Amino acid sequence: MPRPRVHDLDQLLDVAERIVVDDGPERLTVRRLSAAGGVPNGALYHAFGSLAALRGRMWLRAATEFLDLQVALIDEALGTSPALEGAVNAVVVAADAPAALADRRPAAARMLMTVRREQLLGPELPEELADSLLGLDRRLVTEVLRRLSAAMWGRQDGPSVEVITTCVVDLPTALLRRPLREVDADGAGRIPADARERLAAAVRAVLDREPPSR
């Protein structure tokens, strides 16, 4: 049975994302994806190896795209404004990255923000995919959290990184998760501008306080 081409694999992962966000992660099965994607079960197993690997590839693709976008937004903000202003703007755009991803790939943004990773990925995840996900977690710490902490306060210690984590992880989760649930997986609807403005205001309010004590 012929292996699907690379671009066909991306289309299948798109379909898988829509199943997850529209029907729930437990509904993503090989049989369901086969029917929705118009590809035989055997071709899916041939392409991905297992359902666990398929789920891992789907999550890894979305998480990599998100982190690449977040880092690019930070790069732009730090390079276009004076030091402190640029640092604050960089934290704001990093927090807004889920909404920016939703403008491009709403299903991916919804999945990352509304589905817990452990709902999709279990102990059957192939080792190479687990290693890739661990690498992404390390990139998040070094290229986003520690970098923004250094830009804001010239520090990368635990208390300062924790404040950045509040800004770019906790606040977006709290303020964007509900609007994201209302964004159609095919892009109908967008996160309201006022939700993004409230997030930016909340981030700026946190950063307006004195730097955290060491």
C-alpha cells in the first residue's frame, strides 16, 4: 500500500486537529481519521506507525509552529524599540502568541490551549517524539522565559522567570481559553480584540511592578 505523500500527511494532521477540537481527543482514532480523511487504515499505520505516534506528530507539529511564531514575535519586538520598551512589548506579544496562531491556524491554537497534552499523549509515545517534545520544553525555557526575563531585568533567576511565566503562560490561558473555544476549527470567528487588549493590559500591569526580589 503506497505511503501518503508529505503534503498529504499535513492534510491528515489538519483533519486530526479538527477532530480533537470539535469532538474531543478521545474521538481521534485511526478509523475516525480514515473516514474523515479518505485514507485507508493501512495507509495511516504505514505513514505514522501507530495511533500514539500520529497523536504525537500532531501535537509536536502544532507546538513547534506555536513556539517558532512566539520567538519570531519576540525577535521583532526586541529589535524595533528601545531596550525597556522593547522588552515590555516582547512580553506582550509573547503572551498574545496563541491569538496570533489562531489567526493563522485556528484548530492548532484551539488544541494547544484547550486540550491538555496528557489527554493526547501517553506512555506509548515513541521515544524519538518524546525527546522532541522535551526539546521544545527546553526551547520554551531558554528562548522565551529566560530571554524575556533577561531583557526585562537583566536576570534569569527563578523569581524573575516565574513572573514571565505568569505573563506568557498563565494569563493567556486564563483570558484566551474561553474565546478560543468559540473560534471554529476552520477559522470562522476570531478572538475578539477586547480579549487581546485585556490580556495586554494585564501583562503590562504585572510588569509595571518592581522586579521580583531574588
